[in-house]
Amino acid sequence: MNDIIQKNEDAIKGYEKAAENANEMGLQTYFRNKVRERSNFLAELRGAAPSLTPKSDMDGSTTGAMHRAWMDVKAFFSTDNDESMLEEAIRGDRAAYKEYNEVLADGDLPIEAANIISKQRDRIKKDLSEIKSMEDVR
């Protein structure tokens, strides 16, 4: 469960970075909405497992920090920041979806936590479809 909490911390920071690097106002708004959504995910997860991570700790992972640095590099060299940020959001959501499935497959979760994780995983899958269609339009 701690891995999913950390994955959401990474997602929040990643979406903030994507909003910062995106050019189109609508895409910036989309990414900011994802920040709010993942912040809600994080609150739900921490509520289901309050003993795992202190509420003030939101460092994310080293891998997430490297991914955000890569987003900055990609935005700097890219001729289409919006396309680059969509690609990185897809990459991050795919990793999150995989992590959620791995935690659910473990089967060692309390029912309340499993329900929250399952609901969030399904939302990430829907987000992945939405963002892929946004990328296809570009």
C-alpha cells in the first residue's frame, strides 16, 4: 500500500510539472484537475492506512523525481510541449495502473483498502483512455 501512496505522490508532482510545461490552457487545466484527483486518491489511501505514511510526508520516489526531470528536459528540447506532456502523463498512468494491479493481486489487503484501490485503479484506466484520445487528436 505504501507503494501506491508513493505512486500518487509522484503523480501529483508529475501532473503539476505537466501543467507547468504545457502551453495550451485547456491542457493545463486538465493536468491541474488530475492534481486534485490524485490528491483525493492520496487522502483516501492515507485514510484507509493511516499508520503507513505521515500526512506531511510527500517526497515521492527517486524514480518519480527522475521522471519529472526528464519532463523538463523533454519540454526544453521539444517543439510540441503539449504532445510531450501527454506522452509523459500516459507513461506515468500506465506505471500507476500496473502498480495498482500488482497490489490488488497480492490479495493481502483489508477489504476497505482493496475497494478503494480497485476504484482508483478503474479511474486511472479511464484517465488513460481519455488522455490517449487527447494525444490521438493532436
